[in-house]
Amino acid sequence: MTDPSVARTESSSPPWHAALFDLDGTLVATEHRSRAAWTRLFQAHGLEVDDALLASFVGRRGKEALADHVHRFPGSTVDELFDEAVGYLNGPGIPAAYAVPGAEALVKLLAAEGVPMAVVTSGLREHARELLALVGGAELFSALITAEDVSRGKPDPEGYLAGCAALAVEPARAVAFEDAPAGAAAAKAAGMACVGITTTHSASELRAADLVVPDLREIGWPPFAHGISG
């Protein structure tokens, strides 16, 4: 059930014309896999790992997050470290990804109602297409904006602005679905409304969102029953 303390409401809202989804942690639960891969990377180089370090990677392009720590890996480049981490991600012992509760049903509902949808992810295109099979397939989305398509990752709004442009919708008429503070910040900076999902972060960490819910099971369209206020 939605916590009313984290929903901002008013009597009216603009018509919502499109839905743009983050992928990892929002549509598909992958954070446990990513944390395992980043942990193996740091430990393989004799470095300690804690929750704060791992949290710094969530919602961001992997190479940009790694750039903050590359000084701790003497003789290694960001590209080399990223490729090493991807190898761990695809290696043995990493748990499987799975659909966030309610994600597949919501995506199929929006598709049936003709709501334009896009995915805006900090991950790579091949990775994204594989994960989208868990919620009905990439073909349900009109646009897929990935790390390869932007020069600046979240919290920069570039990805969400590109997604809105691809759907030919004004950002003020689009809703973003996000699980990470960086993603929520990107959506709001783009001028969009935002639904935060507490799959990887607490409600207080997602306070930039207009509505915060545990997952996607109780979300319909439009997602704001009573409107929102900025």
C-alpha cells in the first residue's frame, strides 16, 4: 500500500501522455547481481567494499561510477575495470535477475492501452534487451535509451530528455519510474513527474519523487490518483 506521507497531491494534474522506465531495480531486480560483481572486482584487487561504496554505483553508468574510484586501482583503466566487472557479472555464482513485482503486468497494461513507453537505462543495450524479456519483451517499448546513447549519465537529465524526444512527448506530460536517487534527480531535472520504487533505496532517499511505492503491483494509469504538486 502506498504510504500517503510520501505522496504529494493537489486537486488536478496534467494529462499524462507517456511512461519512461528505468530498468535495473525498477522493472527488473538486478541490484543483488550488480553488487556481487562490483564486490568481486574490488576484492580481486585487494580493496575493501562497504555498503556506501556499492550504493554509489546504483542508477549510474558503470564507467562513470568507476571513474570515481579508478585512483584506487593503480595501473588499471576505467575500461579495463569495467570489462572485468562485466566478466564477473556473467560468471558463475551470480544470482539470476527477476521481474520486480507488478512490472510485467503494468507494462502489458500500458501497452494494451496504447500508452507510449520508453526505457532509459544506465546499462548497455544488449544487457537491457535481455532483461526486458522478463517483463514482456523490448518490442513493447517504442524507445530504448542506453548508456551508449548519451554523453552524460544520470543524474544528468540527458537520457530522459532523449526518451521524451523519441516518444515525441513534452517532459511535463511524461512520468518516469525510478528506484535510485540519481535517476529520480535526472527525471525531475528533465521536467518530468516521477514515481519512486523502494526496491533498492528507502523512501527518504527517493524524496525527490512525486510518489513513492514499494513496487509496481498497485500502480495503474495514470499513476497519480489525486494529481501532484511540485
